[in-house]
Amino acid sequence: MQPILLIVFLPLLAALIAGLGNRTLGNTLAKSVTTGALFISCALSWPIFLSFVGGTAEPQVVQVLHWVQSGSLTFDWALRVDTLTAIMLVVITSVSALVHLYSWGYMSEDPDQPRFFAYLSLFTFAMLMLVTADNLVQMFFGWEGVGLASYLLIGFWFKKPSANAAAIKAFVVNRVGDLGFMLGIFGVYLVFNTVSIPEILVRAPAMAGSTIGFLGMQWDTLTILCILLFIGAMGKSAQLGLHTWLPDAMEGPTPVSALIHAATMVTAGVFMVCRLSPLFETSEVAMNIVTYVGAATCFFAATVGLTQWDIKRVIAYSTCSQLGYMFFAAGIGAYNAAMFHLFTHAFFKALLFLGAGSVIHAMHHEQDMRYYGGLRKHIPLTFWAMMAGTLAITGVGVYWFHAGFAGFHSKDAILEAAYASGKSAGMFAFWTGVVAALMTSFYSWRLMFLTFYGKPRWAGSEHIQHAVHDDHHGHGDHGHGHAKQDDGTAGYHPHESPLAMLIPLGVLTLGAVFAGWVFSHAYLDSAEFWGSSIFYNEHLMHAMHDVPLWVKLSATVVMLIGLSSAWYAYIVNPGLPAKFVALFKPVHTFVYNKWFFDELYNLIFVRPAFWFGEKFWKLGDIGLIDRFGPNGSAWVVQQGSRIASKLQTGYLYSYALVMLLGLTAAISWVLVN
């Protein structure tokens, strides 16, 4: 059997076993089956990836079955394995396997563990289907599969109203993006008469410049198709405009945050754009849109991350911002740099999320950083793991030695490519990316200083006492809200996480430290490594090496500015942030409330939708359909029955009279006609 078949279908098999067996299997067996399946998939994925790195592998397509044959629409269920797939395989299976193991500790007290692990494995299977797709319909199958699984995972604690609301919001917002993706797929089939990805990419250059009529105007065909496909990517990868679901998704368990928002679902849009890069290359307009949207997302999310207090939401907005880097890299044609950052980001962002989960676990599920402080002495292993993740995301490194943490190699490469592109969109993305890097450094170190340094703000805190009280009574992070009163927990001390949670942190720490350095050459400078899996812009790659020194050092400089600013504001002069907020209150309110996107959408879309729904319900359903339909029919039957009952007198002469009248009427009809 081909290894790729085991990699893809073992998580599905494990999900079915754990999901259908559920509590009959018991917690340990269900967790063992799902976790074991993921570690096998991971073990099989790395040799495939390393064979492409070593240049010994060739792309292949493994057919699973004949799927659809309807007229000219014919396609199989087949698994494509090339460089792009190999990268995604190790990202997905590695992070998912570690999240499964981490969840042994984090979810140890949850009564529905088999269901949770089944959802995790189902999500992983759907994501693997997406990245191994050989045609757009198969990709859409995986695309919708991760949407379904994310809905189940975000709303896992279904007794928690905010979790249910977040799950519905994620599902609905993604449906908006998916509408664009579906229209794009339909349009591609209409234009190319196939949904096979290799065939589409081969024919795309010949279609450049063609137009299509719509609304009485002529539009560039491939521009329209690329924009529609990118709308799908905007929803799945939380780009500005369709980003509002991402921070709310933090209502799910922390392992879910790491799985969905670090390495898998949110990177699906980046993967799709890179997979279809030869198609996007045919439209400069579409490429510019991708660039500007990515850069705007990068800046927007970084500003919001500066003001949040919830440790998971800070990291969530960081994810949104880093996805912006990946998209504007793709928009300028540096698809290899976008995938390089996707690869390194998976390790350090999963590390930060799982590290945050370890902090939350230590603090009895308290997520507000205002009630942390001084934790590095109490949870030192978590502290050093989070430190490695922070060094990676802020891009700490030394240019002259070409040595640094993961983000130093990948994020700097994106900024250099943006500057080297020479386009106005590229320069906009470069400067936006530099400013976002400054803010990334500030909010990342702000998180570290508020959480691990300074005086403990949890000792004797009524807020923490409530959280401990809730945890002792089964009402902690498992979704039932906070207690209102407590009798005190003066002797509370934070505690380090169990080994099942610390082992994944250790492995991901290695990725955050070494992933960029080990694979930088293969990702950036080797056209042979990428083969035909993406469009490789060799001219841009050469131009990157010739950018001025100040461009290459810009990310490092702003990182140091952000670090020193956060150190001064939260360690040296802790009262400064409050004074700054008071001085710029309107700006802070605007940013803290996420630029009021939720309120704006509520005003423009949600309220009118509810208003129209209520009107159609009361006037249409009740006033028209029910009145003249079921209610009207019932009234006619009721009135008819009432009249008929009055005719049933029970007297023989009454019936004889009716018979006589009927006979007379019949004879009269015959005589007249």
C-alpha cells in the first residue's frame, strides 16, 4: 500500500472508531487509537518531505477511485504528492500529532474525551484531503470538511453560549467566502472544461487576456476567476473583511486553537493560492488585490493585538497578522517565501498556543493577562518554551551569521522579496510589513512581560479565587461560566503542566529554533526543490539578494525597538501604558474594539437580516401562507363540518325532503337540457 494512503486515511479510520465507539471504548482506548494513528501518519510524512528536500523524489498521483463521470465533467479521487503537498503533510501531521498528545493532559478532566479526539482526527483527515487534492472538487471536499470539523471543535463545549455563538459565526463567515470559492470553481470549469488542477495550470497562460461578458461589460476572464477563488481564501484564512470569526474561535479548547489557527485550517487559503499560482500569475489585478489585502490584514491584526488582554486572543490576532505576510508574499510572486513562512509559522505559533494553554492550565483556566505576573519561577519549562516561540515570531537573529530563530529567516525573506519586487504594491506591503513587525515585537514581548515577569498579580486576587472555585466545582474552562462568590483560596500557587503537555512544547521548541535555519536554502534558493508545484519567480529570488543592507536589517531593528519599548512600558515604568491609553483614549477605544468591524457588520448585515426575517415570518409565513394555507384549510373544513352537522337532524322526514329536492333538481336538469 502506498504510504500516502495510510497518511490520509488513518486519521479518518481513527475518527470513526473513536466517534462511533465513544464512551463504549473509554477515554484511554479512544485517545490511544486517534493519537497513535496521527503519529503513524506523521512518521510516514517526514520521509516523503525529506526525499523532496534531498532531490530524490518525483511528483506522483495515487488514484483512489473513479469518482464522477457526467458528460464532459470527469474526475477521479486521486492523491497528488509533490513538493507543496509534502510540506503541508509534515506541517499538518506533526502539529496534529502533538496536539493529540497535548490534549491527553489538557482535556484529562473532560467527560467527552472520545468525542473531542474524534473531532481532532476528523479535522486532520479533511485537511489532508484538501492538500492532496488533484482537482478542485476534491479540494472543495476537504475545504468544506475542515469547515465542518472546525464548527464541531470550536463549539465542543456546547453548554457554553459563547462557544456556540463563536462556532456559528465561524461557520457563517466561512460560508460567505466559500460562496466565492464555489463560483470560482464553477467559472474555472466553464472556461477550461475541466476541474483537474494540472490541466488548468497548463492551459492558464494561453487564456491570459481573454474576456467574458457580464452585466453588459467585458471583464478579464482570469482576473474574475482569481478574485472569486481568493474570496474563498479570505474566508478560510481570515483576511481583512472576513476575519471576524478568528478571534471568537478562541472560545474552543486551547488545543483546538493550536490545531486550527496555527498550522491547518487558516493556512488553507495560502496553500490554495500557491497551488494555483500559475493561474494567479496571469492576472496582475488579482495579484495586486492579494497583495493589498494581505498587507492591510497584516497591519490591522497587529494593531488589535497591541491592546488585547486575553492571552489567546493576542496570539489569535498574531496569527491573522502573520497570514497577512503570507498572502502579500504570494501577491508579489514570492510563493516559495509564503510557503516558507507557513512552514516556520506552524511550529512557533503552535508552540505559542500550546504554551498559552499551559499557562491557562497553571492559572486554573484564567486567560486575562492582568491577573498573571511572575510566573517564570513557578512554570519554568512553559516559560522557556514560550520564550523560544516569542524569539521566533519576533524574528530574532543575526544577519551577518545568517543565524536566527525560525521567523528571522522566513519573515525577513518576505520583506526582502516585497522590496525587491519593485512594484508599488510591493513597496506598500514592505513598509506595512515593517510597521507590523514593530507591533508584533511589542505585543509579543508585552505578553511575555505581563505573564512571566513583574510582581504576581494573582496572589490573593479575587478574580483568580473565583477561577479556582469554579475549577474545584467543575465550572472552569469547560464552559459553564464563573462563580459569583467564593470563600477564598489564599494558599493558591500556579503549577507546571503534566508531561503529556510538556513533551509537545519541547518538540515544537526545536522547530521554533531550528526550522528556519535548516530548511532556508531548500525553500528559497532551489528551483529544483519546488519543481512544478508552484510558480517559481527566479528573477525575484535573485533580486532579493541585491536589496540594500538597511532593507535586510529593517526587521531586526524594529524588533529591537519593539522589545525595548515593551520592556520599558511593562517592567521599568509599569504605569506608562495607562497614561498612554488615557492620552489617546479615542484611538485606543477604536483599536481595542477591533476597529468596530463586528458592530459595523451587525448594523449593516445582521440587524437588517433579522428585520427582514421577522417581516417575512409575520407577514409571509403567518399572514399569508399560514392564513390561507394550513390555517385557512383548517377553517374551511371546520366551517363545512359545522354546516354539515346542522343538516344531520336525525329525523326521517328531513332526509325524505332532501331526497325529494334532489330528485326534483335532477329531473329538472334533464328536462331543461
